[in-house]
Amino acid sequence: MANHERNIWEKIADQLRSKSLWMLHYCTGCGAIELPPSMTSRFDMERFGMGPMATPRQADILFITGYLSAKTLRRVIYTYEQMPEPKYVIGFGSCTLNGGIYYDSYATINRLDYYIPVDLYIAGCMPRPEALLEAFNELMKMIRKGEANGWKQYKENYDWYKNNQIRSLGEVLVHDEFHE
Ligand code: SF4
């Protein structure tokens, strides 16, 4: 997507925003086991201004830690649509990127970015905490440069995302703001 030209206030807001990010971790797969060491004293993600958040309505990042069954995907979509903008998605582990070892399973999806926009993928099975912290730093850089725009893409290409969701899940509730 073409980069939107930000005004000075948006640039300042993005600078500040990149240093205070709250993350909702949606632990769908085995990669979730790498989160505790990333959050606690060994790797300590709070030194970057990042912390865990318990509710989507106050979260900036939706962090998805692995394979997604059709049932889980529906909850992930509803969770994403409850988050306030700007919002960012990280797909953790190969399962979010291409299905990983479950690529031919009847019960799981292969590409998360067909259903919601993913700003950053972390490949691997499972990625180590070092990769996770590297990805956080990369996302912070993208936010500062105005390049983490998945949430805008979701609105601009809403029909495409919604068609993919419906094709895999049947009916999917629609968030009110998209009807306005
Ligand atoms: S990428 Fe590997 S560690 Fe992550 S959910 Fe898939 S199988 Fe599990």
C-alpha cells in the first residue's frame, strides 16, 4: 500500500506510540511457551515499553502464537475487530505464515493474512525469544516510520478480507464501525 503522508502531529504520535505498546497475546499454538521468558527478567520486554494487556479494547498489538483452527480463527477476528486503532498484528511461528506442520490439516488455516492484516511474521517452529524481541524492535521501527499500516489495509480492503472469512467460516459478525 502506498505510504500515507503523515503530518507532523501524526509523526510525533507514532514516535510516542512506538515506545508504549500493550500486547494481547492470543496463545493459539505451542509457540506460546516462548512468551514467559520474553516477558520475565531474562529477556525483559518491558524495557522496550511493552507490556501484556488482558483485554482487546486496551491493546495495541494482537500477538498470535501459532496454528489456528477454524473455531479459533473466528475468535481471533472478533478480537481484532474489538481493538482500537491504530492496531498491529504479529504472527508468531510458521503455522501463522504457511500452515507449518499442519499445512494439510482439514481443521486449520494456512495463512493468517487472508483473514486479518499481519504487520509482521516471525518464521520458525518455534521461534526463540531473541527472534521475538527482534520482531518487537522491527515493529517499533515500522510504527515510527508510518509503515505499520495493516489496520488501514483492513478497512480499505474490507470486502476482500470479509469474503475470505466467510468462505472459511460461514457467517462472521460484522463490527459496527464498518457499517457507519
Ligand atoms: S510453528 Fe511450530 S511451535 Fe508454532 S504453533 Fe506451529 S507447530 Fe507449534
